[in-house]
Amino acid sequence: MATLHEQYRGYTLDQIVQALEVNAEPGSPHHVYLENLLSVRTADTVNKQLAETASSIGRSANLLKITLENSSEWLINAVKVSTEVGKENAQQIGGQIAGLTAALTTASVELRSAGTQSAALGRRLNWLTGILTLAALISAGATAFYAWETKRQVDLTEQGLHQVQPTQRPSTTVPPVQR
């Protein structure tokens, strides 16, 4: 018999939601497992999207930085050939572009830091998911054990009732009290 993990390994989020609505009774170990699996898959999807977004922003910032640096060099060279007034303006523009480049460099570093923090958050979410899955498995095991123990006690009680002889009746007389 396949385990719940093997049964739902390839399911998409929509398939897990449908299985949760159709196949699992609320409060059952199966239902708890599907809820936990849905949480894990959702956290994993969000983590991947955050990492992709941070990576895309970082690439865009780097491209913008390179473009600004190239533009800065081109502007400085173009202004050098112009008049003395143009030379002073080019230096001012170059300073402003250098400031913008520095700001973009800082933003790029901060975005990389956000990407690292996102990965750390992903690891923490994975750890928490593991703990939640372990708790669900322990809960399912305890439920199965209690069900088995209850069935065993019912079987023992039924077996004891079948062993009582129909001709024997318990004594209904009260023994005298000794003083």
C-alpha cells in the first residue's frame, strides 16, 4: 500500500486542494497531511518566486549600472571636445552620474542581501514544514494506535461475553454482614 507521501508526490497545488476537499475527512490524519502538504507546496512556490524576482531585479540593476557607466564615459568624452563651459557642465553631469551609479551599486548589494535572506527564509520554512510533517505523522501514528487498542479491547470484551455460560446466573443474594 502506497504511503501518503508516495500517493501525492506529483500532485499540483490544485490537485492537492481537490484531494483535500474530496478524499479527506476534516480532522483525519489524511486531512492533516494534505493541509501540511498544501502549506509546504505553497511556501516552496512563494520562495521560488521571491528568489526569481530578486535575481531578475539584480540582473536589471547590474545592466542599468553598466549602461549608466558607459553613458557616463561617452558623455564625458563628448563634452571634452566642446568649449570650456561645456567641460564644466560635463564634469557636473559626470558627478551626478557617479552618484547615481553609487546609488545603483548600493541598491544592487541590498537586492543581493534580500536574495540571501529569502534563501534563509526558505530554509527556515522547509525546517518548519519538516517539523509540521513530523508532528502530523506522530499524530497519525497515535491515532492508529488508539484505534487498534480500542478494537483489541472490544474484541476482548466480546470474547469474554461469549465465554459466560447461559445457564449460570450471577448470585443476587447479599452475603450476611459479619459483626
